[in-house]
Amino acid sequence: MKVKFCPQHDQMDCGPACLVMIASAYKKEYALQTIRERSFLTKEGVSLLGISDAARSIGFEPTSVKVPLEHLKNLPLPCILHWKQNHFVVLYEIKQQKFSNRYLFKIADPGYGLISLNQENFLKSWAGEYEKGIALILEPSTNFTNYNPPKISNPNILNLLTYLKPFKKQVFNMSLCLLLGSLITVMFPFLTQYLVDKGVTAKNQNFVTLLLLGELVLFGGLVSIEIIRNRILLYVATKVNIEILSAFLSKLLSLPLRFFDTKLTGDFIQRVQDHDRIEHFLTSQSLLTLFSLITFSAFFGVMAYYDIEILLVYLILTALSILWIKLFLNRRRILDYYKFQQRSENQEAIYEIIKGVTEIKLNQFETYKKKNWEKIQQKLFEINLRIQKTDQYQLSGFELINQFKNILITFLAATAVIKGKLSLGSMLSISFITGQMNAPITQFVNFIRSLQDAKLSMERLNSVQNLEAEDAQIRPDTDGKLTNSNSGISIKNLSFQYEGPMSPYVLKNIDLFIPHGKITAIVGASGSGKSTLLKLLLKFYEPTSGCISLDNCPYEDISISYFRKNFGVVMQDGFIFSDTIERNIATSEEAIDQDKLNKAVKISNIKDFIESLPLKYKTKIGDAGNGISGGQKQRILIARVAYKDPSLILFDEATSSLDANNEKVIMDNLNDFFVNKTVIIIAHRLSTVKNADQIIVLDDGEIVEIGNHHLLTNKKGKYYELVKNQLELGN
């Protein structure tokens, strides 16, 4: 079976890319994004289980096996192999060599390309130190033909031109400059002919001087036009780049939080850098190519005027050189994906080193991290070497054909002069015209390459732009239903899995009511599902089954904007922005209310710390400012919620970094702040949860106990086990 190669677009796309290739062998063309959405990706990548779930969704019957090499040779191909313990590839052919009787294994590696391996190297990557390796067999189900792939929408490069609409005046002025430059350039071959035939040959010194002065004036005009054009280009390019980045960031910020769980920081940084290629294509290549073609057309007419045969030779060899360029475009496209992945991995590694430098130094991790970074650089070097090799073949071949064309045209023109068909001035004009026509052709080749780069960047951006925003399915009038009731949060028969339907349940059959105006604490051992339940309450994820409602309104009908407006949250890993203290607290309002700010810092017991700083509330903190302790960070996060003053509050280990004195003062302040608010607290500390109106005890994703502190401690069950070692239950 013939497999159509599909490169992975991101670091964790190898599994979905393999499945796309398997489907192509059965004449089904799926977009990588379609398979990615069905594979339950995480930041660690995709599991064999996730690939199997995606395969079932498109009509395959997956079977995973662990077999020795002898059995692998009898499996139906193509199949997916687990490769080097952290990757997936497609095995599409096993070939026995005629003379040696050894086997050759043909692999489609979405992270490298098509490769052929001998038995020794194949076993090293597939089975490693073991006798058996893992394979995923994919065979069409009985109703496979009923599954039709969604239509693949290729990026329309014309849509990019919409970014130029606000700059019509500048584009017109730039076009006018290019047109004037083209008209001036067309005059030079005629001036060259007159200079030789009527000046030099006729020995007319005055005529030669006059023509050369005229050329000098024209060159001066060209330089002036170029300066004006470059200034306009800089203005338009900068503005367009801002527009493209702004559109990308707006879309990015509208996406659900689960999307960010599948992407690494390096992927986002690399996508932002991709915008440079689109901006370069829009503002430089497209307009320059358009007017280069106008210049080419003008010189085409002039060349036809001089000699039609030479023109035909020129056109044939030019077409041949462009065909040569197109031969390498597919290879460039695949290598570009690999370069994106490696650069993304490089960005991620550097970001991690900078962010984790304290831990790296304390744990003597420098050598390991440095070697890890060097390995990434080696991979990047190898990819750049492959790209350079491809570019050399592509451009050197183009230049070779081009130079042969120039020499042949010079030979034909010289022959015509010898035979008396052309004058010497005409020959020099033809040489000049050939040079001037070569420039637009070179520009057109650069345009083809830039167009391909822009399309590849567009594909990567479309993988973000085509995703559905958080509130895409919410009716705008639904939130009004919430104003009529204050009953609380109801959870019915809720279950949740992070991965596919065959993955383990993180939460199972949760039935719970969180009353309005009361404090509900959720406790449990690490990994019991507390934070997952909190994320479901915050609409980070949709439940696998069951439902959640707020004030009798189903969660799916409530907009994210309502949640963000009415929920105040302190997460376990809350973020401090690189900004002033006051702006870190008053994030919800552009104009800071000083009364609310003072009240917030009082509740969080951080006023003394702020007042001790030279710039007080204007002190910059975060990555770009002063370092703060874990306790100070948590107090600022609590102040952020207090400033917002929401009706629903969720705390996830919000006081875990506080000392006992600070925690007591803050909890006393919060108890007054919590009046008439629905509060959900996740914590391990007894002091944080003991005054809650109800305590929910989770164990292995299930509710095992519900009650208040007094009731549950007397029961001496799971809750008692969790808190008995803390001071107040020491005996």
C-alpha cells in the first residue's frame, strides 16, 4: 500500500501524523488537525490509547500488540510502531534483499522523513534492549467506507490581502514608485544603443556626454524613488505586523484553557515568529513581484522588437529554470515543519533554563541541562544542514540554467552582429535587456519560495485561528436566567476523564450540592481529584458525563464572561504579572479604585509589606521586577480576589505558603468577607477547613464523606485520617 507522507507540525503530533498516513493508504485524506482533536493530546504528547480512540472515530479497528521481530514480519502493513520509547512512526514495507536475504525496513517518520533501516538499526529503535516491540495494527472496520473525512480547508493566501486594506493610500504610493522605477529602467537599453551607435561609432563627444548626463539624472531619480518606497514599506510592514500579531493574540486569548494544556511555550513563541514571514510576503515580495512582472513585460516587448528568436530561447530556458525550482518545493515544505519543531524545542529549553535557574544551581543540574540543550542544537544543526543542502541544489541549479541562458543569448546576439543582422549597439542592448529580465525572474523565484513559507506559516496559524472560541456555542441572552435564583451549585452524576473513553476516570459519579452563601471545603489526599473538580467548576473542561448547574441554569448555557465576572479564584500556581503591586491586585478594572484597593490589602494582611517598600503600591514585581516570597505572592493573589469582590469564590491551597500568624489574621478577615458569598475551599490544613459549613472528602475520584468538622472527626473515617496528625488532633 502506498502511504502519503505527512510531517508532524508540533512536537507532540507524531501519533496523529502517523494515523493520517495510515488513512491515506486506504484513500482517506484527513487533515492533521482533525485527527489531533480526536487523539486526546496532552503536553506529554499522545498515548497509544489516544491514537486507538482516534482510529476508531474514523472507522479503523485498532489492535495493539507486543511481538518479536519474526511475528512483526507477518503483520498487516502499514502499521504504527512505538519508536525509541517516546515517538511513533509508520512501518509501510518490509523488503527482503535479493542477494543477502537480509531485511530492509521502510519507515515513515513524521519527525524526520522517509527512511530505510537494516535489521540491526531497526531493532535498536523499535525494541531497544528488549526482545519484543510494540505495534498498533489498524484494519478497516466493516463500515469503514461510511466514514467520510471532513473537507480540508487549505489556507487561502488571498485572505492575507485584507491586512493591506487599511493602507490603500500607502500601497498606491508604493505602487506608483515601483511603476515610475520600472518606466525609467525600460529607457536604459535604448540609451545604451544610441550611446554606441550614434555616439561612440559616430565619434560624437557632445552626444555621448549628453546621454551620460541623462543616465546620471535617471539613476538619481531611481535612488530617490527607492528611498521614498522603502520609507513607505517600513511604515506599512510595521503596521501590518502589529495587525497580524494582534489578531493572533486576540484569537489565542479567546480559546478555552484546555487548548493550552496541549501546547508548549516554545510552540507559541515560534508561531509568533512565523508572522515575520507573512509580513515579509505581504509587504515586500507580493508588491515587488507584481511590478517586477510589469518590468519583465516591458522588456519582453523590447526584446521582441530586437530579435524574436533570441526571445524564444530566453523563454524556454527561463521556464526550465522555474520548473527546477518547483521540483524542490515539497522537500522544503517538509523540512520547514522539522525546523519549526526543533526551534520550538530550543525555545522551550532556553525558557526552562532561565525560569528554573535557581533550582538548576541548587541541585547541580547545570551539566545535564547544558548537554540536553546541546543535543537540541545538534538536531537543529542537522535540520539546517538538510535545508541548506536542499537550497543549494535548488538555487545552484537555477543559477546554472540562468548563466547558460545568458551565455547562449550572448552567443546568438554576437553571431547576429557578425552576420550583419544586428548592430553592435543592439547587441549591447540585448545583453542589458537580458540582465534586466533576469532580475524579475529571480524576484519571481524568491516570490515562489516566500509564498510557500507564508502558506506554511498560515497553516500553523490556522491551527489556532480555526479553533472554536470559548463562548462560541453560548446564546447571549442566557446569563439573564441566573439573576432569578440564588440556590447554589448542583453537581449530578458527574464523571471525568482527561484522555479518551478508555482512559481511567479521575472523577466518578460525583453527586454534590454547594449551597449559596455557605463555605464548602473539599479535602482529600494528593491525586484524589480535588483540583480537577475545581477546574470543572471553573469551566476549564467539560464533564465526560453528568452535569453541573449554577442557580438552576446548566453550565453549558452560561457564558465564560459571566464566570470571569462573578468568580474570584486563587489557584495553587497563581501568576504574578510583571507590573506594579496595585495593578497586580486591581486586574479587573482599568481605573483603580483606591478605597477597594485599601480594603483588599487589609483583608490579605499585606499592607505593612507594601508600605515598607520605597515605591509602595507602584513597586514593580514579577519577572521584570522585585522578587517576592511565596507567602507574599499568595497574599497578593488573595487581595486580587478581595478587590474584585465576586459572589462566588474558589480557593485552591490559597494559604499553603503562609505562616501560622498570617494565616490566622487572613482567615479571620476572610470570614467576614465571605458573608453572603458562595465559597469553595480546597486545602490540606485543618485550620483552613475546620470552620466550613460542609466538608467534602474525596478519595480516588469519589466522594466518600460529607459533613462538618465535628461530625466527620467523631466519625473517625477518611477525614479523621487526613487531619489526625495535625496539631489540634495530636492526641
